[in-house]
Amino acid sequence: MENNEPKKLVEKEKIVAEKLNGRFAMLGFIALIGAYLTTGQIIPGFI
């Protein structure tokens, strides 16, 4: 079975931006877990 669809090229800048965005999202999630474990609140200082 052949794949007749043309190959899509993605700019290198978009790949780098998506990787960076994912890393910052993971960092934010780790910070959320750390804040919850130390204070018991999801957003410290806000109920």
C-alpha cells in the first residue's frame, strides 16, 4: 500500500517553539505539584 500524500515540511523554528512550550508546561506542572505539597492549596494565597 502506497502513501500518495505529499510530505509536509515543518519549519525548524516551529519545532523548537513547540518543544520549548512543552518544557515550560511540564515545569509549570511540577511547580503546581510542589506548591500543592508544601501549602495544601492549588493556588497559594487564593482560597
